[in-house]
Amino acid sequence: FLDLGTAPPSNAYLTEKTLNCMEKHYPLRILVCENCWLVQTENFAYAQELFDADYAYFSGFSSIWLDHCKNYVEAVKKRFVLDEKSHVVEVAANDGCLLQYMKELHIPCTGVEPTASTAHAARAKGIPIIEEFFGVRLAKEMAAKNLSGDIIVANNVLAHVPDINDFVSGFSILLKPHGVATFEFHYLLSLINQSQFDTIYHEHFSYFSLTVVNRIFAQNGLAVFDVEKIPTHGGSLRVFAQKMDSKKHAISSSVYELMEAEEKKGIKSAFFYADFQKKAEKIKDDLLSFLLSAKREGKKIAAYGAAAKGNTLMNYAGIKPDLVSFVVDKNPAKQGKWTPGSRIPIVNEEYLVHKKPDYVLILPWNIKQEITSQLSYISNWGGKFVVAIPHLEIL
């Protein structure tokens, strides 16, 4: 499906101590199974290595994402009648940016989060956290402790699990008899249609269509009964599921309609995936041409957002500090470090104001509106924004 060469893990940021050390690079190749049509990264790194104690991705630094979480909480509270007697579990709770809104509504909740850095941030908000990877074993332990869920939330984690069957089976165990599990994940068709190849990195073991998710869930005790298209991360799906033996929620027509649309698109044919490599190569070539031209003209170029997707792009394109001199990021856990592979220094916003670059390359293009609004003042010195995906554009 796609070969992006080699790259270090996308969130393995370098410190002053590790800057002089060798980095582990792994092949970043993506394949599609011609039997079940699951798209997967060829695995070389273990989850424990990718999601270590110093994991630096914190969800709560995006105002757009915080609004998304708050709207989700209000919607499920109303739809599924949650109150003080309910129990909500979030798998991959990160820094607690979603469960904090459950807590505000006095709905009992528990988070599951294996990375120590983000688990600590969630506990600081008063959210109970189980610091482990989720699967069948942990689901049984939690159920035995009366921690089963009326709602189990799993946002942007389905792609991150190497053993997808064990992970999904855990939900069928931990759900209450008529409970509901909701999953949000980046949609494979958005990835392909919008050339979003930078969302591919080692932490993402799998890439999903509804057709494939429906099959995985059915094999592991869950039945999909509703689906919504949502705009997050450049185009995602929110899937609603219940226990296979629960008939509380009728299957929505949206499930059948989307699966039929996927069939017509040809997701069960190798042809559908055949030309994606060329799309990625064109984006890389166009970006490099722009950066080299700007360098020759003596222009200063910075980037914004030391996100995993940006690290995929920069490593695939071979971008180094001679082309992009620094990356600005709001997250203090990343500031003072260097991007993996490309080794570009990560700084705070004050540094941007001081240096006044001619161009700011927005790496997390999915929140470009938030970033252009936040940094609108760069126009005062004639600065311009640039995005590379789905195509090169100077804003």
C-alpha cells in the first residue's frame, strides 16, 4: 500500500542527553490484507517501547479537541441517559481531557491509560486512572471489581493496539448487559481521498474502514448499531456498539449505507490502494521544492506543531534544520527537545515572535484554523502560513 522508508518512532523526542546518541529507525511500510482488507503497518517496534513513561502526546492542548470532548459528553449523556448512578470507562484516557467533563456532570468515571506522563496529568484532575494496557485480562479484573461500564469510550486508540482481537474482546467483557461502547478512529477513506499519508506512523498499527471494523467487532462479541462521520483528524468515524446478545439498540440505516458506499468505492479490491504511493511522493516533492526555493531566496522557515504526523512528513521528505530551523509547540513536555529523526529544535511561541520567520509550515493540518487564528499576528511582519497536505498551499 505504501512505503515511507525508515523512521524513528514518531513520539520519541530527543533530549540534550540523547541528541548525541543513535536513534532506532524502523521500516515504515503499510500493507493491506487481500482476505479481510485490514490495512496494517508492518510491525517492528513493541507497544511498550512506543508508549513509554515519557510519552509526550497530551490531548488537552488543542481547544478544538477539548470542544469535541465536551460536545461528545453532552451528547452521550442525553442519548443514553447517564446520571450519578452510571459508570463511564474511557480506554486511552490520556490526560483526562474527556473524562473531566463527565466529572463536572457528577457521572462516575474511570480511565485506563498506560503512559505514566499522561496518567499523572489525568489524576491531577481528580480522575481515577488504571495505568495499564487494555485487553481481555484487564477487562476481567475490572469487571470483577464492579467497574463495568454503561458507556465505554475509546477515542483514537483502536489504531494503536497491536492485538486488535484481544483489545475489542475486552469491551464485550467490560460492558454492562445493555451498555454501549463508542469508538472514534481516523477513517481509511479520508486518509486515501485526502492523501493523508502523514497519519501513518509506527504507533498506528491499523487503519480502518467500517466494513473491516464491523467484521472485527462481530468476531469479538460486539455488534455495531450506529455510525457517524465526524471531522476530527481530517475525517473520522464514530462507531456505536453493543454486546452481540443485546438487542436494545436497533441497527441504524447509516451502518448499511456506509458499508454499501465502501463496497462501491472498491475497498475490497487491490486496485483501490494501488496509486497511493505516487500521491505521497508528489506531496513530498512539492514540499521539498518549495523549501529549497525559499532557502535560496534567503527566507526563514519555521514549523508549528511537533505532532506525530509532522514527524512522519519530515522524516519521509528528509527535512533537517537547514530547511526548517525550529518547530513551535504549546506542549511544555516537548519544548526544549528535538524532533525524532529530523532533529529540529522544539521551542515555545515566544521564540517564534523573536525570530519572525517568513513562513510557518503547519504540520498538524487538521487544526490549521485554530493555529492560523492563534498565530494571526505573523502577518504583522509579512509572515505566511504553509500547509503540505492534501497539497501544497500558501495561506
